[in-house]
Amino acid sequence: MKRGFLIFLTALLVGIVGYFVTRQPRCDTSGEEMATHDGGSLLPELKWLHHELKLTDEQFAKVKERHLAYRPTCEALCMKVAASQKKVQTLAQARNIASPELSAALEEQAAVRAECQKAMLKHLHETAAVMSPNQAKHYLDTMLPQIIGPDAGHSPGGH
């Protein structure tokens, strides 16, 4: 049973990472297109929470509300990350790696990534606050490595 749970948890983490990696290229879409999924039905990225953590309908409604409230912040930060990455890439391809412009762009990129992590950490803890202590622990144990783990923010597409 323990092995099965570890396999399930690994698959879940791969799914979460896959969602965030495949979502990044959508940063250039309009907010209206990203506002809802499936005509406003259950948000696909939240389905796992509802089932995995066995949230009550009341808890899930609060989680969904927080998720939708955070979405504009996430999208704005995603666009900032994409812009900073494009700027760094353009300057790095100029082959003048000692330029002050490239140094400034790299510092800006690091600041934007830190801003994203801070915002996401705040969002995760606000979301966890509507859960029971056990649910919150499970949620944070699953999600925090995605935000502050060794590979956090190093996907080709973004934050």
C-alpha cells in the first residue's frame, strides 16, 4: 500500500508540474480566454485538490474563490517572467556577456522570479488556511517543492 501511495503521489506531482509547464506558453493570451475553463465549470487544475484532499464542498468553494482571485496576479507575473526571459535571451545572443544591460536584465529576471515565488507562497498559504490541519499539511507538502524546490522556476516556459 505504501508503495502504491508513493507511485500515486509521484504521478500527481508529475501532473502538477506538467500543468504548470504546459500552461506557460499561454501567457500571451488574453485574460478573458484564461478566465474560465470548460465554460466556467470545475477548474481542471483544482480537481485534484477536491478529490485528493477530500475537501468539503464549502472548502472547495473557498479554494476556488482564492484560486480565481489569484489568477490575475499569476497571469501578470507570468507576463513579466516571459518579458524578462525574452530580454535576457536577446541580450545574451548579442554575445556581449559583460554588458551592463545584460547584467541588469539578469538581475531583473531574478527579481521577477523572486516576486513570483513570494506571491505563490502567499497564495498557497491562504489556500491552505481554508483546509483542516491535515489537509493543509498534505497540500503544502505537495505544492511547496514546486515553488521552492531545487528545480522551481527553471522550466523553459516560466515560473
